[in-house]
Amino acid sequence: MDGTKVEDMAQTPVGRTPFDGIYLRPDPRAYFGGLGRFGYQTPHHAQSVFRRLVAARSGTVLDLCCSYGVNAALLNHHLTLDDLYARYTAPWATELEVADLVEQDKEFYASRRRDDAVPVVGVDISAPAIEYAVAVGLLDAGFTENLETGPASPALVKAAGAVSLITVTGGVSFLSARTFHQLLSAATEPPWVAAFVLRTGSYRHIADALAEHGLVTEADAEHTVVQRRFTDLDEQRYAVAAVTATGADPTGRETEGCFHATLHLSRPPRDLTIPYNSLTNT
């Protein structure tokens, strides 16, 4: 299992199609091939937002549920999500040995590094994904830790101390207040937290936890972004029912065949002078 046990993987909510296997490979080819079939695009929507947040809140970024360092690739390099899909699903890439792909990826990312690149720390429960992202230079540090089931390691606590922005695009459904309490408690200064949250669940428990650390959470429920297409009608029925249960209206969004997410941005009150919309317009 490439260092990650199946029982260690976070549980996919009942009704959602599990994609656990794509995170257990030693490189991201299965990730892009598997999610590409359903038009997964949250990192694309996050790219411009995260760059604006970094410009406003300079410092180290901690990407939660970072998988193979996709957000770091888009934040710090002259690349688009479509570029990554094209690279890792190309016929030539499918034929390479893992070690050869890693060596080529080191050069690929180094040659496209932005002058304004910032340090990125990644946290994920998949050891293969973290090892790849560190090996090719996407992450400055990576931690294979499940903060939902155990305490952060001393090394992660130290790294979290310098973080100014926490990002998450695909893992809020697997997280609770426990993870955020640990990271915020370790921070020297309160970081901003930017999370793309599927409309099938509530962010309230996490927002409440962030409030305990002095952060105010803002979101525009009317502005959503597509996460990916549903894998089948059963998944769509699940999503429509789950969104309805939250009190939101799935009409025109989930009823049209895709998961939708809303960006939640949490900041200390002193930073609210910068309008939410000026930072988060995707």
C-alpha cells in the first residue's frame, strides 16, 4: 500500500463516490486520470484566490489535505490545472517509471517557478502523496499526519508556528474542529484560513472553532464554484438531498449535475478592512 494503510484513510461520506485509491500511488498520474474523468476543478478556482491572499498576507502557506501538492504547484508556478492534467495523462507520461517521472518533474517545476513563490507546508494522511510532493520540490516540508486521530508532531507544531495562511480545497468533509484547534494553537500569529467547502455539509463547527482563536469567517453563499461532475445518478441524489438538508437550494447547481463549493475566508478582525470580495472573486 505504499506506506499508507487502507484503515488509515479518512472515511468518504456515505453517498459520495470514494476515490481513496488515487492517493495511494507514488506519483499523481492516477490522481489526474481518475479525477479528470469527472472534471475536478476546485484547485483551478482556488489558484487566483490563493495568490491574492498570499499577496495580502505574505508568509508561509500550510495546505491541508494537500495530496500531491497540486495547490502548491498552481500557487508557485507558471502553470494551470489544465497544464497538469495534460502532463500527467499524456501517453509519454504513462510509460515512465516512477523514478524517471520524479526526475523529470523536478526540472519541470523548477523551470516554471514564479519569482514571487512562497514557502508551502503540506499536511496529508497519504505518505506516497507527501513523499512525491517533497521530492519534486512542490512542498518545502510535508507531514503525513492525521490530526483528527492524534496530536500534531513536534515538527509540525514548529512548522505551523510560522504559517500565515491555511488553505484547503478538497478535504473539509473529512475534517473537524480538532484539526484546526491544533494548527491555530501552534501559530505564532493568527493565520488566515481559506477553505472551499462543499455545499453538501456545514462549515459551522469549524467556523466556531476558528472563532475561539479570534477569527471571523465570511462567505458568499450565492457565489459557488464547480467542484466536479457527479459519477452517477445515485451520487447526484445524495448531493441534492444533502444540500437541501442544510437549508440551501440545489436548483441550478447540484440539480445540473455537479458538486458545488463555497469559499469561506476566516481572518482576525483587524484584517477585515480588506473587503472579502476583493480577495475572493473567483
